[in-house]
Amino acid sequence: MMKSTNEVVWQTSTVSRQQREQRYAQRGRVLWLTGLPAAGKTTLAFALEQELFRQGRMCYVLDGDNIRHGLNADLGFSQQDRRENLRRIGEVCKLFLDAGHIVIAAFVSPYAQDRDRVRELFAAEDFAEIHVACPLEVCELRDPKGMYARARAGEIAHFTGVDAPYEQPQSPELVINTEILSVQEAVMLMVETLELGAAPEEATLL
């Protein structure tokens, strides 16, 4: 039997987010990497995590494939399931943020409305949308999992870029063009532009 919402009460920790951030000497942040399949989101997310970890930052990557192995294993790739997938991830990001972490979320997240719903969960200074941009033809040439080829052959339905749309961000905090930039250049651009290496009291977003 499902409990009523009156029985579900948010329990506030006696350790605040601000105390955690002071301990870690950083300000928590949600970095949302969006882009076509094979644009380079996962590669950049883990490279950024490695750099931030090297700097002593508390950070963690939430990757689309990894999440679908467990938390969202029950979801498919219909528009409705994609929306629920991102809703759940947004809530997980909130928990990481409350823990004072920098969370790097790497998801195709093709629909602008769904990304906007995630953004609305956070204060403006806590969230940065990063468009990992790459031409479709370049993504298809990379195709590390052979997904584009399978989608073109009709083996995969609702594949973004083939028979499902990708709505590009209109006002992201940062655009990373992976056709032009190397992984290291992209990581340094994210760190410098978003000031992820600054102390909490000094860090600001675009």
C-alpha cells in the first residue's frame, strides 16, 4: 500500500551543505553534459573528474549507461521513459549537491523541455549546462558502440540523431566543440570557464 504524501517528510541532516563545502574547500555544483551519442560526453566527464580529483575536489560522474545498469534499468528509450530517466537523475544530483560534491552528469538528454525541468530543480548558481557539440556525421564516424549503424539498419528504434530528434541547448553556460578541441583542451576550458578550481567563496558561473 502506497503511503500518502503526508507520511513522507524530508529529514534534514544536522550537517549542512555549507559545513560540508567548508570541509571540502569547494562549492558544490551540478555540471550537466548534453549532446548527441558519441559526441564525447562520457570521455569528457571522466577526464574532468580525473582533473578535479587531482586537484583534491570531491566529485563524481553520473553516466547514462551506468545509471541504466541499476537505478533506471526498468526504463526504455521512449520520450516518456527518457523524461523519467532524467527526473530521477536530477533528484540524485540534488543529493550529491547537498553532500557538497561537484557532480558531473553525462546524458544525451535530447529534449529541451526535459533539460529545463532538471535545471529548475537547482538554484542558478548551482547548475551549469554544457553542450558537448559535434556534427552528426562526425559522431557517426566515431560510433564506438556501433549504435548509429544499428539504428540506420533498423535494429534500434528511437535513436537520437537517426529517428529521434536532438534539440540543441539555446543558452548553455558553455559549449565544447569536440570536433575541434582535444580532451585535455576541453577539460581545461571547463575548469577555467566555470572556475571549478576556485575556492568556494571565489567561484562564480558565467
